[in-house]
Amino acid sequence: MAGDVDAELRAELGEVELWTATATVGPGAAEAGRERLGRLSGSFRAAERIRERAGRLLDVSYLAFERQVGLDPGEPPTAMERDAREVVVTGQLMPVDPCHDVRLAVLAEVGVPLGVLDARRTRGPWGLRPAVAGERWGRDRRRGDVVRPGTLVVADADAPVAPVAGDPPPSLAAGRRSREVVLYAVRAPGMASWEVSEAVWRAAHYLSGA
């Protein structure tokens, strides 16, 4: 599903999009994820991609996008991708849990970074916009950390839920015990819309085992 994008944000950054999908984590997702990462590691394509892209798995369009939004493309903004650099040394993409593993598999396969939210902690519709003064991460306005005004965020119907590039707050992110999840990916300028929507669909398919 395509999300809303703030008009001023689109004018500044170009044809950015947000794609989302919901999924139920199937009973075989953990084992399937381990097998999938094993096959990818065996192909060694992931390691070659990391070497070619200055230590990153991302498609080059996302490296340019990170520069656009003020990030250093030499420093991965997600813990998963920082850990994935180990493939250069070990030749292995290491499984953790189904939500982590599906993100890593899609990143290695097509270079698109995904986020995964616990569906119990967010509700649609989702979109891209700058944060406004006084907002906090998530719907709990008393406990969530304050978001710096102007930060580019993925937001749900209530509040910001993740930075546009980077990990969602732990209180909102899907994890080992999550069963219903929301997958999302930002389309960077230079990526085809179908490639990003396909990456989100692929991740939902992997998780559900459908």
C-alpha cells in the first residue's frame, strides 16, 4: 500500500514514496529465514555487494538519499546493517529472529532497506513527513522520547514511529515475539516504484509463508 508523502518533502527530495504491508508471522518463518540466509551466504553475492558499495548492502540510490537527508552514507543507520558488515569477514549472514532475518534477506537480495513495526503499537494510515515541535515517538505522549522538530519520519495516524532512515524505537519495533507486523520501505529517488513495492510484498510473503 502506498502511503502519503508531505508535499513540501516531495518537492525538496524528489519522487520519494512510502510502501507498507501488514503480515502475520507464520509458524515456519524462523526456520525458513535461517535457510534463506544460508542460501544467500552460500552464493556470496551479499559479500561482493558490500565490497562494491563501500561496506554497505544498500542500492546506490539509497546512499545518495542518505546524503540528501543529512546522513553519512559511510555509517549505516541501522543496527542490522552494521552487523551485516560481518559477512565480509565471515561469509555468513547470521539469523536472529524472523523480523530481522526477512529485513536482512531482502536487503541482500535487492538492496532495499525495510523497517518492521509491531502491529499492536501502530495504526495506519502511514506516511512520510517532518516531525513538528512537541511530538514523541509513538502514541504514548508521556513516555516516548521527544522527536527533534524537522526530523524526517515515518508517521502513523497518531505520531512518528520511525526515522526515514534508521531503526524504529525499540518500543515500536517488531521483534522475536511479534506476530502481527507492519512492514515499510521508503522509495529513494532513482529506485523504480515497483522495485520497492515488490520488496515489501516479498518480505510479507516470506514472513507469512503464504
